[in-house]
Amino acid sequence: MFLSIIVPAFNEEDFIVGCLDSVRDVLGATDVKYEIIVVNNGSTDGTTGLLSEMNDVTTLSIDRASVAKARNTGAEVAKGRVIAFLDADVVLERAWGKCIEKLSGGSEGLFVTGYQYGVRDNPSWIEKYWFGDMEFDHISGGNLIVSRDAFSVLGGFDSTLKTGEDVDFCDRAKREQNIEFFTDSEFQCIHLGYPRNIPQFVKRELWHGEGDFRSISDFLKSKVAIVAMIYGLLSCLGVGGLIIGEWLLSAITFLVIVALNYVISGVRFGDWGGRACLFKNLINYIYFLSRFFSFFKAIKNRHLSY
């Protein structure tokens, strides 16, 4: 077996069929020998029923746990020399299959590769202006390809992490001298699970931000968390000024927030004017404010492992 596809799934009834159909379609056009392993991570919707109808899929069922543990569980039974971790709300593009087929011709070394997600053809304004233009310095866990030997050397994903396990995995891979870490833009896929409106976006970032507040050391290592705290405290100061009638204090505070947000958004996207800049500034502020409030969510959920 050359390739093992591992898909963790929690309540993915809206996406899992499309994801696995794209795997079959893309890899069916290649000579790659592969298997599909889905780790049903305590789903309570129709995911379990859909998976029971798929005879070509190995389904592992576990009690609700971190996505890192779900991925590691799949890797434990994988037979492939190469493991591809996909998220259940991802669909593969044709180029992905061609790239994995090319990789199969010379994949004896230790490596970690993959690429960031693409957005759908009819993106929402959040998908278009935020995720569509975002460049990441790590490979998302939902489109990550790793040789089995490299995965063993790294010890898999850190199953104690609620979020950010892919960032941690990539950081460790970059530090390991014997592992080749590289991105390949031909590993193209579309992430259908990106938020399409502000409430969905806030919910996503509240969850993603929890990992930065697991400990003081985790907080101090996260530039995003530190900046989010600044955003949150300044916003509280501005609103507090309005409540007590300190209009000048509020005006100055909000001007500082607007200026800070404009600079950070401009540096992040390289966009300093026009309609796109306006949208990016808005979502940039919502992003950091959501990450600020994830501090309180992290305290509330500190006993949960997922």
C-alpha cells in the first residue's frame, strides 16, 4: 500500500460524502494504490449512518476526543508508506492526484508536505477577502501529507492540544534535521467548511483561539494571542469611556484601534486601500476580538480535551 487517506469526522454529514467522492474520483484517475480510513470522532448526526454504507472505507469509531487523537488513531492502523490527512469538509482537485502520483515515484525519504486550502468558486465575502488572500507559514492538518517514517519520528500529533495541533506538528518537523519540510501548491483542495458569515467566523475563531490560552507559556509564545489581548483591552477601555461619559478618552481609544488595525491588516495582506482593504480591516478586527474572547472560553472549557 502506497497511500493511506485518514479523515477525522465529527458531525460531518453535510460534507463527508463529497469529500470521499472526491478522493475516489481523483485517485481513481491515477495508478496509486490507496486506502481510506475515517475516524468517526463521536458523531451524533447522520455521519455514522452514511459511513456504514461505504464498503470501501475503513471506519474507526472513538469517543469524542481532540482531532489530534483522531488523526493519530487512524495512523495507528494505516498500511501506507505515505499518510495523507484530510479534513472531512475538504474536496480534492484533480491536480492533487497528479501530485501524489508524482510523489509515489520517489518517496523513500522522510518528509512533510501539503498546501493550504483553496476557497470555493462562489466564495462569501469572508472567504474571498480573508481566507482567499491569507498565506500561512504552516500546512493545515486537513491537507497534510507525511511519510510514515517521518510521522513516527515526530511521534504523531500532540493529542493534548485542542487546537493548533497542525501548527505544532509542522514546527516540530521544521526543527527535525532529517525531515524535509516543503509546501507544494499542486496539492490543491477546496475547503467547504470555511465560515460564510460573521457568526460562523466568530465561532470558528473562538474555538481556534482556545489553544493559545492553555498556559501562560502558550500565551506568551503566541503573537496572535498577545495582540488579541491588546485589541480586547483597548475595546473595553473605549466602551467603558462611553459608559461613564469620558467621550475624549473613548474617541482617542477608538482612533488608536482603527490605526492599529489598519497597520496590522495592511502588513498581513499588503492591501492599503479600496473596497478590499475595508472588508479586510473589518474582518481583521472581528478576528482579534474573537481571539480575545476565546480566553474566557478557554477558562470555561479547560477540563474538556476537545
